[in-house]
Amino acid sequence: MKHLLSLEQLSRADMGAILAASVVMKRQRGHHASRPLEGQTWALLFAKSSTRTRVSFEVGLRELGANVMFLSAADIQLGRGEPIKDTARVLGRMVHGVIFRTFAQADVEEFAHYSGIPTINALTDEEHPCQILTDIFTFQEQRGPIQGKIVTFVGDGACNVPASWVFAAAKLGFELRIAAPKQFQPPLSLLERAGFTHVHAQPSPVGEVITGSATTGGKIVLTADLQAAAKGAHLLYTDVWVSMGKEAEAAERIKVLAGYQINAALVRHAAPDALVMHCLPAYRGKEIDDATFEAHAQTIFDEAENRLHTQKAIIAWLVA
Ligand code: CP
């Protein structure tokens, strides 16, 4: 039984297979030779809001032949305290696969264990694997192989999206720079889990710079120095400063992260043809300014569309 629970657990070979299949899914949309989910019913089980993930999975599953049901976690007994493992065993007897968006990574893993059906992590507090696979597909579609390139993540570097980027950098062999204040940088334990070695700190005028390397050629840099992190980058990437579930910290986060914004001044430090991406939703004036967002909207909405193609590739890989 295959699942997609995290990039941490996904092999480099499987990442490569999904990325290659994404190209085919996009090219063949509307002309698929087979509908591998014909006669099946898949459920989307969501405990958090969603636009892109929900719509792209619903459309993608239908295009692959499945019937789809959307279950808000709050509307089923899960929301009244029924255990995950019981919900999983019920759904496992009735549907053929589940797309699960929730808070704890452990809940997605428990669901996969007890359900006995393919389970996809549609975002937890720890990872957003479908998003980052899509981002890499989008980068490669527009700029070629990501191996050896420089990706700079700007903003809250201690949440799910940058964590998935860390695992991807170690596996696919690119340089990931995370530009964030110290308290919004990922823990060193995450770098070690990803396979980065020789992790060490060097002093700099704006605090320590942490670096590490992986056997694939992947590199990691954690720094508070935004301009240094952007220098020569092939991709500037950001996400919201206040992730779902962190609303109570909003004022403090906006204060501490102020300045960690993608804007025209920052883009000038990147490579001349650098891409700008955002996993969306975007908060103009916070993690990105309006003019920069609109200047790069074509790429950002290609990225949003590509959720559909990459997630169809993930599902086809799961059920193959
Ligand atoms: N990027 C992303 O996952 O978007 P949604 O929260 O709208 O699904």
C-alpha cells in the first residue's frame, strides 16, 4: 500500500517519477488514455480551509475516473472527538483513497496506518508535500532541472512549506537558502533528518549563518540576511507569515517578520531571469508587495494550476 505522507518519506526516485508524470498529465489533459480510478470513490477529509488543494484534487480525481466526496472534519464525528483510527477504519471500508488536510502530521500517519487505503497528505503543520512537488515541477517546466540551482525561501522558515523544501533540496541536490529571523528558522534537527551533514554555524554581521550539505550536492543555508540569501537565486519563494492555526500569534509574527518581503528591491539581488513563486493565498504588503506579485502573476498562477497536474501524477503513482 503506497501513501504520500511527506517528502521526508518519499524517495528521490519516486519524486523523479512523479515529476516526470506531471509533465505527461499536463500534456494529456482531456485526452487521457486510461481512467485508473473508474468505479472508485475517493474522499477529501479537510480540517482546515482550502481553495487550491480542494479544487485541484476534486477536479483531478474526477478526471481520473473517481467519484469524489468532500468531508469537513468539523461536520463528521471526528469533529466531536471520534478517534482518527476509528474514522480511518470506517472510511477504509467504504472509499478507495483519502486526501487528508489537518493539523498534526501524526494524525495523517495514523489515518494511513489504520485505513488500509492510499492516503495523501494535503497539508499538515509539518509538511505540504503536494505543494512543493508542484513548485518543483513548475520551476523545471520553466527553467529546466532544479539540481544545482539556488532556491531562496523568504519569511516564516519554521513551518510546513519550508520543511518540505528542506527535504526536497537534500534529495534533489539544489541549494536552499532560508531567509528568516532566527526564531523563524527551521530547527537543526530537521536539517539532520533531511540528510544534511557538516551542519555548522558561522558568524555574520546579522547573526549566525548555518550551512550544511548533502551527498546529492544539495546545500542548506539559514540566515537572517535577506539580501545575501537572495543573491544570484534562481527562484525567490514565499508563503504567508501567519499559517493556519497560528492566528493567535498574528501580531507578533507580523512585527518580527516585517521586512522579510519579496519586492522589486529584493528581486534585483536575484539572478536576472529569476522566478518568483508563492504557494498562495498571498497577503500583499506582507510577504510580497502587490507590484511584484502582479509582475510574476503568470508564474504564480501556473504554479496554482500545476497542483492539478502534479496531484493527478501523485494519485496515478499511488494506485499503479
Ligand atoms: N497552497 C495551498 O495549499 O492553497 P490552499 O490552502 O488554498 O489549498
